[in-house]
Amino acid sequence: MTVRKFKPPNRLSKMIKERGGLLAQDAIAAAEAGVESLREASLAALDETLAEIETRFGKGAENRESESFEALYVLASRIIDVSAFVAGTGLDRAAMSLCGLADNCAEAGAWRWDAVDVHLNALKLLRSVGASLPTAQRDSMLQGLYKVSHFRPEEA
């Protein structure tokens, strides 16, 4: 019995060997321009989400007791989604901490409104001046939020 080896053509290998296409620096510039085109809409979505969180879960919200844990989690995750446009502010980490808080409240079956209020105040502060805060202060605030969101009163 004779064995015949067959090697199908590799299209990717062929394309790499061909001349043409984009230079890496041109592809990067095009990608950055594409992402930049999303900046305005993303910042608007960020501000709308912060306003909605404040309206539904803030201290003055009329029916905040009846809101679901999942709703807060979803809103906080929206902040994470668009936080690339406000890099260096800590908003992404504060929103992740708020997601953790919503999870912990859901597990306990009870709201910890003091912790929610602290997170909302921190989110507003980070949105307005987060980028200008010294790194040590911003990190200290974020570490405090993490401790607040992971605090379990029943274990204290």
C-alpha cells in the first residue's frame, strides 16, 4: 500500500508572503481613529448612566427600596463598559466595586444604603475630578470602596 501525502495550500501563509496591505502604524492609527469616533457617545452614555443611578438609587430616590439588586448591577456594569474613555479616573474600579456591593446585597437579601450612597458619591467625584486626583489619593479611595463593598455585617 502506497501512502500519498497531501498538503493543502495555506492561505494565511500565502497572504503573509504577498506584498500590500496596511502598515502596522497605519492600521493602529485607523483603529485609534475608529475608537475615538465613539468617545462623545460613550461619555454621554456614562453621564446618563450616572444620572439614572442617582435617580433610582440615590438618597433622594422615592422608590429605591423597591429597586432590584440586578438593576444596580446592570447600571454599574454600563459604566465599566464605557470607562475606557475616562482612563485614569478610577471610575472603572469604583463601578466594579459597586457591582460587588450589589452582589453582596443580593446574597444577603438586603440593601446596605450607606454603602450604596458612599459609592454614588465616589462615582460622582471620580467623574468630575478623578483624573486630577493624585494617584495615592485615588487609590486610597478605591481601596476604601473595596472594603465597604466587601464588608459583611453578619461576619463583623
